[in-house]
Amino acid sequence: MSAEVKTCISCGKPLADRVEEEERTGTGGSLSTGECSTYRVWFCVNSECVMFNTDIYKEPIADRPDR
């Protein structure tokens, strides 16, 4: 399985990524477990692009017990 290269929608150059966690909040059920949703956020690193440092894609990362 090969990883798809994500490119900027404006300049077409490859994007960089970072991992962010978002705490689940709520009053009942599985929302109150204190767990986090994890996302990979892709952003443009081309300083000459109008989208520089702008988050372009946000994709959920599945929780894996082997990690």
C-alpha cells in the first residue's frame, strides 16, 4: 500500500503534516470517556503561496492498539 502524496490546492507543492488531538466532550455515553480523537492535519509550507501555513486537509487517524 503506497501513501498518497497530498499537494496544495493553490500552488501544487507537497504538503507537510502534523498530528492533532481533539478531546471528546459530552454528558453521556462514550463521549464522557475522556478519550481523544486524533487527526492528521495537512498544511502548505511554501512561503510564496497564498495558502502558506493554512490547514488544507484534516483526516481522522484510526486508533490502533499496535501503535
